[in-house]
Amino acid sequence: MTPELTALALAAMLQVLQFVLMAVPTNIELPKGKTLSPRDRKRLGGDIQDQVSDKTARLIRAWENHFESLALFTIAVIVVSLANANTAFTATCAWTYLTSRILYIPAYYFGLTPWRSLIWFVGFLAAPCMLIAALL
């Protein structure tokens, strides 16, 4: 397996870990009727993030954010892999993405500003760099 595909597989496993990190405290903080319901805002009395602690809400947002960034990273890995454009640079970008996503979780959880945003940006930038490298 290429380093890029390995980083992608680990990023997907990180998504699973993030689910656990946010689901456990959410289910502890909310009554079972809310977490087992269809989660209609009207029925819940608002958004779930508004009903949990600030740190649990941050874990929810970090989990959702990973879904958003994982899409672009997945595209970059697929393009690099199918184009057979794997290089040390694209491997470094892939590991940079994964490292930034790992660091992003505690940075967001503890509200580390501006570091959370800088970590996010480094991870985000890794995917377009991989795409540019594949195009060149």
C-alpha cells in the first residue's frame, strides 16, 4: 500500500475514533430519549450541540469538520494513486494531513486559538498540494 493510501486508511479510522470521542459524552450528557430519537430540532428543543457541554459540542464540530476535509483528501489520494503520481512530496502531504487532523482534535477541544485554525489550514492545504503535484 502506498503511503498516501495508508494515510487515508488511518484518517478513516481516525473518523471512527472521533465518533466514539463525541458520542460517548453526548450520550452521557443527554437523556436517552434524545439520542435515540429521530433528532428533529422541534422535538429535541433545539440543536444537540446547544444541549451538551462546550467541550462535547467542540468534539461534535471537530467530527463533522473531519467529514468535510476527508472528502477533499480522499479525492487527492485517489487522483495521486490513479495517476501513479506518488512521490516523496505527496507522501509528505498525506502524512501532514493525517498529523494535522490528529492535532486538530485536542486543539479544538481545548479551544486553542489561533492554533486550531492554523492546524486546520495546514491539513487543508495538504490536499490541494497533492492535486497540484499530480497535475504537474
